[in-house]
Amino acid sequence: MHRCDGLTVLELLVVLGIVAILALVVVPGLGRFVADIRMTASVNAFVHAVHLARQEAHKRGVTATLCKSPGGLQCNAAADWSDGWLVFINQDRDDPPHVDADEPVLHVNSGFANGRIRANRNSFTLRAFGKRSTNGTLVFCNRAADAVPRAVIISYSGKPRISDRTASGATLRCAPPV
């Protein structure tokens, strides 16, 4: 009876060759997959913040504001949406929005560290039923430009929707990475 205790050098080289080919095929796709997951998480976090602001505005019968906030303490119109945002009850309805001592902050998000968010608004005001809210569009772009850009389009009623096109139907474009 013949007994085999291991692999021959030729068998080992064939296995290593197959592993190397699989690594070359899988690794680039994995990077795009991870970038896509990160973008999806950031888009979903922003949509969650819009839904929260809209829900609280309806529930409390007041104005809720969603604004850029890198530190999570105060609105900052000069900041970038990518650095973070917060949702608060804007009882005095100031514009530009400012978090006062008696206004509760409902949610803080640290932003989109792996990409950039372009928007046509510095803040979004969501109001109770029957009153017009702020509409606008935010475009989420991955820093490495290896994920498909996505837009969050907020209607006048405060309802967000996610799209791979602009509100007018054009293809989303991201500026090349710097």
C-alpha cells in the first residue's frame, strides 16, 4: 500500500499560483465593496437624521433643524457637511440656526470621514404638518472616487429620498479627489 505524507513541490506551486490569481481578482473588488458600505452607512445616517427631525417636528408641533456641526455642539454654516451634523429643536426659529441653552439637541453625527458631502443648503428646517420645510440636495462622494455617488434629495414636505441622479434627473458627478 502506498502512503502519501505531504505535497510535492509542483502541487504546492500550483496551489500558490491559484491563491495569487484569486487575490488579484478579489482584492480590488473588496476595496470598492468596503467603500460602498461606508458610503451607504453615511447616507443612511443622514436620512435617519432627516426622519428624526421631521418626526420630532410633527410630534412636538415645533420647528426642528438639521445643520452642519463639526463638534456636535453648535451649527456652523462655514463648516462642511462631511465633518458632521446635528438635529435640534429650534424653538426660536432663528436663521441662521443657533442652538440656545433651552433648545434640546436630539441627535449628533460625526460625519462622513471617507468622503465629501456637497449640498445646496447650510441647514434644513423641518416644520410640523401643513407648513413648508426646507428642500435641498446633498451629494455623497467617496474620497477615492471608487464608489458610485449618491444623493439625498429632501422635498418641501421634508421627505428624504436616495437617488443616483440629481433632482432634475442628471447623472451625479463628484469632483476628482484632491
